[in-house]
Amino acid sequence: MNDLRELYQETILDHYRQPRNAGRLVGANRTAEGYNPLCGDKVKLYLKVEDGVIRDVRFEGYGCAIATASASLMTECIKGKSEAEALQLMESVHAMVAGGGTSAEGKLAVLAGVREFPQRVKCATLAWHTMKAALDNVEEAVTTQ
Amino acid sequence: MKILDKLMHHDDVQAQFWRTDFPVLKSRVHGKPLVYLDNAATTQKPLAVIEAESDYYLNYNANVHRGVHALSLRATEAYEEVRVKVQHLINAVSPDEIIFVRGTTEAINLVAQSYGRSRLQAGDEIVLSEMEHHSNIVPWQILCQQTGAKLRIIPVNDLGELQMEAYADLLNEHTRLVAVTHVSNSLGTINPVKAIVALAHEHGVPVLVDGAQAIAHLPVDVRDMDCDFYAFSAHKLYGPTGVGVLYGKAALLEAMPVYQGGGDMINSVSFGETTFNVLPFKFEAGTPNIAGVIGLGAAIDYLGSIEWDELVAHDRALLAYATPLLASVSGLRIIGNARDKIGILSFVLEGMHAHDIGTLLDSEGVAIRTGHHCTMPLMQRFGVPATARASFALYNTRQEVDALVEAVYKAKEVFRP
Ligand SMILES: Cc1ncc(COP(=O)(O)O)c(C=O)c1O
């Protein structure tokens, strides 16, 4: 039950109920769609990148609490960051939830609870993979399978 | 008093006895007693099945149909006896109509590639339903790509029942095959397969029935149903994984080209010419899953010791008990309310994704399935990306239904604003 509390902590549920930066982004110049066939999580990410910096970001989608909260938190954290910094954050989130890595700093640390639920790692990383695909400008939907 | 009330249900008392035949049901999960409600994915195995498989490996492991030595004869006998058991289980005319395969999926692929590929051409139509499992969709899509045939889809109404008038309208002179599920794995709907077959036969069209979900829940009589092919998997019938059955009418199977080539399915081989074995061996290339088939035989024997009436009544009773309890949870919507259904309850909860429900229920020891259940077109039909699904087997009890409902309330509590 403690693991569960950690997984579904208030910040996660708050971002799930009221996702930040939700919706289309007009003027986006990089987009990508991500899909987790296992549970039907879907995310579409819009980025506005100028001079290697993510000026704005929004997302649309439907997913479980973990996938949605992770996407919402991500948009808050990568806005204003350089592409390289955003990818760095992705690496640290990945290391944190897949075990091994130490906690990511700041508000992303709330995702650490996922570590105890290996079946949920893909939910937590979906938005991040999608961000990478958008930065790489990959056209087709990425999946976490 | 409440507990006494529950014990008074004769079928629940019976189920408590059946439970003791299934060793895994004594397990604890996260410190809680296991409440296994994922039976539509796969059922648990009674000790008799586990012992039949290990008895084969411990005492008479040998290849079948080949050796002259004692063990091989014994293994062959045991293997072929199961063919007769399956024949009787589904009331086929002859054991030659029973082909052992890997599972429902392989059975359907066999029919698509052997029967379908040799007979269909561009412009032909295959009729499926909106509630099919991906394994009764994708093999036909592959066949369509190969032949230029097209799929026509029987729609489902809001209750989760096939729309029979629409089905009648889909049948025409281009229809070459109908492939429908006997019971929906996502909704629990029991389809009127006998009527479906009769209507197709009026047009001279053969019918394949996917029996994966029906086989453990309903008595199946392929002669009465008059279907041309029937497919099921042992692992949903309290038997092992990796074994399934394709039933086909002998005349159809005789006329069909071989599926896979190899040992056992031939009469004689030379580099000039190979002649093929007779039914059923013609479709069983290579060494089969001998232990698995023997395990299936034990599962059929196990079920044979229980009256179908009793099984069906228990399944209906659990469904009748669980449906209003779940439906009364605020924000919960049951997907699939067919008038005729087996013990499968798919549901969605407002403000909660199925995946989260699954994780939270698991922490209470309650095992359910969450996701699209390999029926993505059906999920789309009901406008949901996924559902949570509880599915019953003979060993489930009202107490376990209570545990399910309680776990759902607890899960809601976690998500309460
Ligand atoms: C209706 C239906 N058809 C086909 C299948 C596929 O069975 P198997 O995976 O054993 O081949 C299933 C299993 O989930 C099913 O429920």
C-alpha cells in the first residue's frame, strides 16, 4: 500500500485531473504522436522550437494517471530548455523509473514511485519518447512496445 | 448473518470444493488471498492436468506415431485417446475431424491459409463481426491482401449484441466465408451461432466459429450448430497452453490443401513427388505438443466429472450477483449488457483509466485484465480506449465478487479529489 501511495501521490493525481499545457499548440513546428498499445495511452505532442530552444509545448491525449501526469509534468519542465537539456531530462527520468538511476531533480522526482511497478514504466516514459521523436521530427507514431 | 446467507448458495458451496482442485488458488498476492478473475485470458489448471503432463514426462515420454517401442506406443495411444475425448466433447462425427494445433489463433490461420487461400479471389467477401478478437480478424486481412477479397463487418448494437438483420443483408453471392465468435471475450455476449450458420448455409456459405471463450462455459455441439469449422484453445478450458483444436467437417478438410509441410503429414516423400497422409495427420506436421494434448485430455476428464447444468448455473449466478453490485458503484459503466451472456464483466470508471484500476485492484490481490482485450475495433465501437474486465471460472465465488467490488471502492478512494 505504501508503494501505491508513492505511485499515486497527490502531485500525480493533481496533474492527471488538471493537466498543464493541455491542448493544441498553434504555431508548433515539431509534432509527434506516441502510442502505448498495451493500455491504449495516446499522446500528441506539439513543440515550438526556435534556435534550439523549446519556446512552447502542449499536448493532447488520453491515458492513465501515470502517462497523463508524466506528460503534464514534462511540459512544465522542458519549456524554455534547450533541446539538449530536454533530452538530458528524458535520460534522467528514464534512469529513475527503470531503476538504477538516482532521482531526477525537482518536481520530476514524484515519478520515482513508478520504479516499483515495472508494468507501468512504459506509461511514465511515453510522453518523453514522444518528445524525442518530435525533436527528431519523426513523422509516424512512436510506440513504447 | 450475511456470511450465512452466502454459504446457503448451493453453487458457491460447490465452487468451494472445486477450488481445492486448483493448487494456485491458495496463493497470496501482496499479502492478500489471490482473487483470480482473469479467466478469459487463461484459466487456472487443476492438479489432475498438471499431474497428467508430468506423468507423461516422468513415465512414458516418447515421440508419437513413429516408434515400434513400448513407450512410443503408449504415448501414441494416450495422444490419440484425447482426439476421441475432444470428438465427444464437441460431438463431432469422427476423431478424424479433430486437428491438434497450437491454439485458436493457429486454427484460424490454418483455415485462412488452406481453405481460404485456395478458394478465394478478388471480389470475394468474408463476413466477420465487430466484436471479433484480433486473431479472428488479422488472418482474414492477410488473406484479403493475398487474394484481393474484402471484409464485411456485422455491426454490434449498444447492448453488445450482433445485429442480425444487418448480418442477413451482408450475405450475398460474393460471400465465401463467415467467421464469428461464439462468445465475445470483451463483452461476454453469447452469439446465436446456430442461426448465423443456418442463414449462411442458405447462401451456400461455410462458417467458422471461434470457440475460444465458449468452450469452458457452454456445452458445444458442432453437429447441432452445423458449423463448418470450430476453433478453441486448451488453456481456456483448464488445460495447458500451447495446444488447441481445429474441428472441421471431414469433407471440407479432405478437400483442403495442406497447411504446413514436414514429418507425420506425409505418406511417402521423394524428391520427385510427395504424397500426403490422411486426416487428421495431413494437418499435423512435425512433432506435436504431446504433453499438452495429454493435459487437454485430463482437463476434459475433469470437466466431464461436473454436470454442464451445474457449471452454467454457477456462471449465471455469479454474473447475476456481480452485475448489480458493480453497476451500483457511482461512475461505473458496464460495457456489454447482452441479454444472453457468460460471466464476463467489462467496465469503465469515470475519471479513472483502466490501467490504474488494474494496478490498484492488483494491490488488493484481485487479478483482472485491463486494456483493449485484443478487440480494438470493438473498443472503438463503444468509444473507450480500454476497459477493466473481470471474468469468472467455475472456482470463483460470491465472496470473490465482494472482494472485487470492495477493491473497486478502494481504488476510487485513492483517486477521490
Ligand atoms: C474470442 C477469442 N478468440 C481467440 C483467442 C485467441 O486464443 P489463443 O491466444 O489461445 O490462440 C482468444 C484469446 O484471448 C479469444 O478470447
